[in-house]
Amino acid sequence: MQYNLATQLFCVSGFVHYRSICASIFTHGHLPYTTWASLKLTRPGLERLIAHRLAWASIHYGVLHPQQAGALSKRSAVDLVAALVHDIEEAFARGLVATLVTMDIQGAFDTVLRNRLILRLRQQGWPEHLARWAGSFMSDRSACVRYQDITTTSSPLQCGLPQGSPVSPILFLLYTEPIYRLGNPKGRFGYADDTGILCVGNSLEMTANRASRYVSELVTWGAANGISFDPAKTEVMHFCRTKPKVSPPVFHEGERRPEKAMRWLGIWLDSTLTFKTHVEKWTARAQAVAHHLRGLANTKHGPLPSAMRRAVRACVEPVLLHGVEAWYPGLTSPRWTQPTKEGPSGIQELLRKMNKSLHNSMRAVLPVWRTTPIAALHRESGIPPIVQLLESRRMSFAARLKRLDEAHPLAKRTLQPKPPTIHRSIKLKYQIPREAFRTRLRRSDQLLPRSKRPLLLPRRFDEHATPLQTASKDESAEEFREWLRSIPSETLIVYSDGSLSTEKAAGYGYVIHRNGLTLTSGNGRLGPAEVFDAEAKGALEGLRAALNLTGPRHIFVCLDNLGVASCLRGMPADSSQEVFLEFQALAMTRGAVEIRWIPGHTNIAGNEQADALAKAATSLPEPADALPTLAHLRRTARQQSRDAFEAWWDASAPDQYKPLHLKPTTSCPPELELPRPLLHHLLAARSRHGDFADYHERFNHDDARLSCSCGRRKEPSHLFYCRKILPRHRMRLAPSPTAAVNRAIGRDFDKFVKLAKASSFFEWACPRH
């Protein structure tokens, strides 16, 4: 293991300079003067490199506990809480109860002892030079206090990891790794300095006693290893299907009893997993931000609506939807006693509270009056209803679950059980395993079909690689033609391309040229995939065909997808990862294979041939048993969210919007680029909630001005008929006046804007007061 870690961790091609610096540090403990200046420039990059390699090796070789997170790739705090909620729900399904104890390591980074860290790294099997580097990393540190213009003298630090270094978090995880190997390792969860112990049993007294024993064991181990736990931050929560009648304490320097709800890693947990407190807390935060944004603008003054929308999407929605992946059960959920039957999940009250905050956010974006229909606000702001947002997040989470590596705690909990071996001597009903309860996590995972999981790969860098694109599209095409004329005649050029038909069928094509002549070509159809996957597959098949030709000396693979080209010669993407890895393996065996990007649709003969072959391949039969790619699943998740928003709008659009034939969008509507006063008049004309005679009479506004200066009543379409507008500014109402007006305030709103600006209608002809 030491040899593997040493070779995999630091023997990276393209980093000879970094390795020489590391060798000097690890071997001698100091650097020659000639390389000291280089170290000053490369130290942050060197620490990031070591942190990335340490994090990958810790997961790949199983050094860290599977449920330990923080500074690790694809492992977040919400993932840990989702895994915890899954385990509690499984206990509920078996008729059991659970107790969770969370503890905090006192001091965290500041309490790490240098010699103990070196010993821990050696015990875990890390290379000796890495342990020595960690010791050097923690040596000769000092600190001083600065207040205004006064700075104290520096004092040496005897322990602690630098909190600003990217390598400190992963070293701290390695330092505290034995905590999670103590009793009940399956119930241990940890993120940085926060650790949790989950105990499952038949009664709360049993789980509380077991938790107290584990806490005592943890405190004893910490005392022997120089780690202390803050008793004031120790919290307890008992979980039961119904509200527990008794609350036995857990002991940690005194009794620790559960409160109404407990916060752990940003998620508020309650005894029955209703998450009512969590939604209330985070909704209140989002509401405060929404009120602040609403105070920045009104119907006349304030930032552009598009800017306000960006603020809402960046500052309100993430707060409002925090932790959705862990707590949102969907609109329906299975019953504990009858898992095959589903009923309402009982979150209508939570949705109502979240809706209130979202409505305030939309009113901050749009310059509309308070009586404007809520459905119109969703369409005009491009922000779907709260249920749509929750389901969209859930779909994104389902797509993310597919791209997690097999060692991830969520991936392990969503694995399909293998069918058991059937013995004829035993009745079949006793051999069929009980179907696993469909927890929140499993229901989210089942929203999308199964796909092949990617591997967790170490980051790859190549500082000697030339940029793929260095000029504009036309200039790059001309440079490529000049390059073709300059290369040796025996060079093989592989052109590859991918295509996606209107029926979402993906195909690839490739053609191989030598000295301007076509040697061979081929194409094929993929399963559920995207153009990205088809481009990668085309490059692989083209390279494989080129290697089968006799006597190729140098091979260039040319394609017009910059992202695929970068993955072919660098870090593979998760989608079609096996294709990229196979391509790189073939290229390494040949040695003289290079990747070159070419601009597409610039009349380059080979590229046009490959494109035609790829389009023809989309009409071929789909391969049998083809799994969808990760890129396809991500697009499916996004498309389902858009389709759900459109279906909701078709069913909920106000009557005054139906003649306008407006389509909803989840991106920023183009109307939001208008100034607030002009957008206010446009939205008022659409919703009919504005300065109109019918509106004022409906709400008994006695002091309102009901007529235009021309003498006619104020109406949404009066702009197009007012006699005060000069003839040269008027719009031609053809073929039908009603249809023309609906188009002008609907899809062709630029006509409404042009007429209002040119005539200054709302400023002098038809003012509000």
C-alpha cells in the first residue's frame, strides 16, 4: 500500500518541477537557495496539488471512513444528512427507534499535535516522505496579534494546522479518522470537526444507554489522543414514528436531553422527521432577504427587473430550498405499515409558508400592484411555483445520485440488491427477500433510470499541453488548412463528429484521411445520449480504426467539440467516462496520437464528411440494452422541470392571459430587461391590474382618475386608440384589431414599448393623476 500510494500520489507526469521541490523537502527537510524563490511562487499550488491527491487516495484506498466528509470530492454536508435520514427511515420501517448524538471537537485545527499527526499517517500506511512533509508543514509556525496600528511580537505555535491552507482540512480528517472506527462504525457520521453517532434499537431506553456508552468510549479515546469534545455543544435527539412519550437522557459530563429540534450540518431534525422547524427557520431567513429586496424597488424606481431576478435566484432561492435533497419527501409518500400504498406526505402547511416567501420575492422583481394574480407573477418573473422548484431540485438530486462513485455513502444506499440463490429444498416464499422500504433517498433515485456509475479519478494536469483554441473560428479554420498542407503525406487524420436528431437520437461518425484521400469511414448509433457522448464515441471508434490500418506513423484526431477534445487529452468527464479512458489507453499504447480542435461548419472536407455520417447514423436502430448516459439524464432532469412548468401554466393561466398565447420560461424573460416604469405598464395591460377605469371601479377607488386626457375611459388597449397620439406614431392594427393588440402586449411586446416611448403616452397623454 505504501508503494501504491507513493507512486499514485506524487508520480504525475508534467510535474517534474513540483516533484523536485517535494523531493528536496521530503528528503532533506529544506531547500537549496536556488529553488527557494520558486517555492514562494508555487507553494499555494503545491499545497492544492497535495490536498487533491490526498483526498483522492483517502477515498480510493479506503483510508477514511465511508461516512466521513469535508474537503472530499462529491461529498457534501447535505449528503451526510440525507444518508442519516435514510437510515432513520429504514429503522422506522422495521418498527424500531433511533437516537442521534452530535458532538463537536473542541478547537478543531488548533489542537492537532505534530508528532501525533506524523504517527497517524504512518499507521495509516502513507509514504514516509509524506509523513515527513506533514511534519515540516506544521513546524516553525508563529502568530501575532494586530489591532489597528499596533502589532505584537510573534509567538511560536506548538501545535495546530494553518486554517488558510487547502491541505489542512484533509490532514485533519486523517488525524481524526480513528474516531469513526470505534464501536458501531455503521452509525458514525462526520463532517470536519462535527461527529454524529446514530444508535438504532427496540426502545429509546436501549438506544440512549448505547449512545451513552459510545460517548464515554469516544471521550476516553480522545483523552488518550489529545482530542477533547465540548460538552456544551453535545446535542441529543430521539427519533420515533410518533412523538415519543419518554425522553431518556444521554450522559456526557451530565445529562443531555433532546430539545424540540436539533440542528446538525445546517439541517434541523425533529423526532418524527417532519422537518417543520427546518422549513420555518430557513423560510424566515429567505423572507427577510425578500423583504429587503422588495424595499429596494417599486413600480417606478429601482434596479432593472432582470437584476432583481438574479438577486432572488442567488440570495432567496438557495436559502429557501436549503437541504431539500435531505428533507423533501415529495407530494406523496409510502405508509410505514403498508409500504406498497402511498398517501399524502403532509407538507401542505410547509408549502404554504414557503410560498409566502416566494411571492414576496416575485413582487420584489416585478413592478406590479398587489392584486396582480399569483399565476401571472410566476410567468412574468420566470420563477416556477414552490412545488415546481422543489421537484426540480429533486430531479437534479436524482441526476446527481447517478454520477456518484460506488464508495459514496448515498450510492451504497441506493444499490439494487442482488437476486438471491434459490434452493429447491426450501419454499420459495421464505427465500424471496423483503422489498426494501422506499425511503426519501430511494424514491429520489428512482425518478431517473439506472446508468453506469463513473469512477472517482484523481485530477490530471498537463502544464506542457498547448491550448486547443487560440484564435477566432474563421482564423482557426484557415490555420488548420495551412497546417494540412504542411504535414507529411503519411500522416493519418481522423475526423469525428456527433449529431442529435429532432427525435433525440444520438449518432456518431468518423472518416480517416491520408494525404487528402479517404481511407475508411464509419458511423454508429448510441442509446439515450447527447452530442457530447456521440462526439467522444466517434473519436474512440475513429482512433481504433486508424490503429488497425497498416503502418500509420502519426495520428491526429480532429473534432469540433472543444469540451470533448479537452476531456480526451485531460481529465475525463463523468458522462461517457469509460469511452474517454479507453481512448486515452489506446493513445498511450500508440504514443504518437494528438488531439486537435477544428471549427465546425467551416467547409473543412473531413469534418463535413464526419458530420454527414453522424446525421445518417441517427436513423439506425438503437442498440439493445443501452444505458442512458449521465449527460442525457441531466438534460432529462432539466427538460422535465421545464415541461412541468409549461403544463402548470396551461392549466393555471388567468383568463386575461389566454388570448396572449404566452409561453412560460425558467430562464429570464426578455421583458425584464425593460425599465421598471415601462414594464409596469406592459404587465398592467396584460393582467388588467393597473390604472384602468374598470379596475378602480371594482375596488371602489373614489379618488382615481378614470379618463384619459382625450376624454375616453382608461383601458388596457387604450394606448392603441388614443386620439392624442400622433398618426406617425400609431401602430397599424391589422388584420384584426383585437389580434394585433394581443400580439403587441404579448409576444411582440417590443411594439408596445416602441409606441409608448415614441408618444410619451403615459407621461403626458394618460398620466395616473
